[in-house]
Amino acid sequence: MKVSTISRPGMYFTHEHEWIDFNGTVGFVGISLFRLKEISKIDSIKWLAPKGTVVKGTLMAEIYADNTVIPIHAPVSCKFLGPNAKLKTNLNLILQSPQDQGWIFFVTPSKFRSRDNLLLPEAYQKNLSAKVS
């Protein structure tokens, strides 16, 4: 499977490998290419009551893949707006374009300017390098 390495422009990462791309009043949330590197096929997504406003760190969904469960948390306090409709017909879009078209859900952040404890791509990569070495 060919994997796109294109990333969304306003992306910030969590230490747990979720990302959020702030785009005006909404944010698109996904999981990093790094976290998905050992996964070959996504079997399903289980949604965990993501209705209304949730606080940062709330478990929003679980991805089931290759006998692995990948938790997806809210990277910021936000209101859940819905899942990526394209995933209904192609869950592997998450693997094919993990940091762009394969976003999992979108939200309205509670605080539009808050980037508390989120990492810019360069800092995220540096954090990964420190863990690997």
C-alpha cells in the first residue's frame, strides 16, 4: 500500500501521537504516521460517546487493527462535530494518508488560540528521535 507523507498545514501533535489541524473555527483530528507504522490493515473504529463538549484527553475512539487497539483522545477541549465520512467506505484511508485525508474526526475547539501542551511538527519529530535513541 502506498502511503502519503503529505501533512496538513496547521498541524500540532500530542505526546500520545494524535494530531490536530486547526482550520478556522474547526480542527481535524487524526493519528500520526509514526504511531501507525506497524499497522497493515484497519478492521474497525469504535466510537466512545463523543457527543457534546469534551475535555482534553477524553477517549473519543479506538481503532482496531492487526490485533492492536489504538486509542484516540481529544487533543484539546472541544465539541465533537463528527467523523470523517470518507472512512465509512475506506477505513484504510487512515493508513494511506494518515496526516492528511485520513483524519478521523473533526471538532470545534473550546479555546481557539490555545495550543497548551501541543507540539509543532519539528518538536514532535525531536521528541520521537529522543525516544528512539
